[in-house]
Amino acid sequence: MSNQDMITARVGAHARARWGDKNLYLGVGSGLLVVLCWASWVVATRSGVTSHLRPFDIAFLRYFVASVILAPVLFRQGFGLRQIGVTRILLLVSGAGLPFLLISSTGMKFAPTSDVGAVMIGTMPVFVAVLSAAINKEKFDAMRAVGFAAVVVGIVGIAAHGLFNVESGAWRGHILFLIAAALFAGYTVTFRRSGIGPWHAAAIVNFYSLVIFAPVYLLASGTHLLAEPPNEVIVQAVMQGVVAAIVALLFYGDAVRRLGASRAAVLGSLTPAVAALLAMPTLGEFPSRLTWAAIVVVSVGVVLASGGFSRVRGEKS
């Protein structure tokens, strides 16, 4: 190899390394914005379902508002039937659409905000890791494995009061949160393999959720929302239809594209700490010392499992 070729190769390697670092930083930035969106959504939904609104009201607001905003995207890029097929549409809608929202919001009637963030969002990366290993043959080194284990231990600590105090009824919420986490993990892996962009995915999820749900809701509830406090309806319309259904999905899709499914999902485990902090002034919910300790363990696990001190071997999920 000539000197010129060697110089060219070094410049190319340096450029690729710089692009890789930039991609990492942008992906982490998107992931942290998702954490803020999810934490705000958890607090808003918990407030809504424990006051005047029902999970069905919140679901309708979410998918109606988001579908109206994203209608131009859907008409321009298509309804997904040809691009990704019916099976992937069902997986996307189930994982981030109507089934996910109804299950998670119903669980919030039984368990406090700190549990929502930890048990549901905290377990998502564990489910994603299992799916990535099974489907994409992704391999994890010892440091990342320790991180996933720390996330699980921390989540058990947060859920301990519900596990050992059956009368509180929080265990019912925990079961629903785990189901919702598994659904969203399915969305994460499916989106990564679908080849469509985050805007298109968000449009598909919200449109088909509205098509399925709106007729049933309107027949059963009619003008029920018009009788609810306007300020609560407006807050939920913004938090559900804009922040959660559009902004969070867009940035999450960007994080998955830049970091891979497992790394993007594990950043979401920082949500319990942020949600707990937001819940204190807004909902008056103060976590116990055990819960705070467990949240710290989860956060440390996130850093390790996200590959902050290691590299993933093999293909990205």
C-alpha cells in the first residue's frame, strides 16, 4: 500500500470514528428526551385516571389528536400495507398503540407513579434484550449483563411493597405493567426491522389505533368528554396526543435507529427517577427510602447495560 493509500485509509477511519461518536451522542440525546416525555406522560396519565377521566377517555384523546396531526404523513407515505405488511402493522399497533395504552393506563389505577416508571418502563430493556438475542442473535458482554441484572434487582426493590402487601392491590398494576412492557419491546424490535422512519411509524400506530377504537368509544360514551373539566381534557389531549403519541415515538425511533434496539430501550430505565421527581410536587407521591435506593440501582444498571463502558459484540439489533 502506498503512502497516499495509507493516508486516505487513516482519514477515512478517522471520519467514520467521528461520525460514530456523533451518532452516539445524538442517539443518547434522543433517548434522554424520550425519558422526559415518558416521565411526563406517566405523571399526566396517573393524574387523569385517578381523577375524572377513564383509561378509555385518555385513549381516545391520544389517538384522535395524534391522527389529525399526522394525517399528512400517512397520506404522503402510505398506510403501511405494502411497505411492511399486515403482521408488522399489528405488532407495531399492539406494542405502542391501543392495547399498550389501555393495559398500562388501567394498571395506573392500582399502583403509584414510581412503580409505573420502574416496573413497566424499567423492564422494557430486559424484554428487548431477550427478543434481540432470540431474533437478531445479539450478544452482550459481562458488563452489560451485570447492568441488565441490576435493572431487574432494582425493579424488584421498587415493586416490593406491592409484592409483599397483597392487600394494597398494587400487584395488579405490576402485572399489567409487565404485559405492557413486553408489548412495547415487541414494538421496538419490529420497528427496528421494518425499515420505515419514525414519523411513518407514529402515523401508522395512531391511525390504526383510532380506527379500531373510535367507533366503540363513541357508541359507548358519546359526548362523555364534553362533560369533563375542560382543563383536564386539554392537558390530557396535549400530553397524550402530542407528547406521548408523537414526540416520544419520534425521538424513540431516532434513538433506536442510531443506537440499536437494546441500547435505546435501556435508556428508558432512567424514567423511574425522573417520574418520581415529577410526581412529588404534582401528585404528592413521595417514594420510600427503599424505592429511592432501588431507583439508584436501576439507574446504575442503565449506564452499564447501555454499553457506556463496553461494546456490543455482533450485529446491532
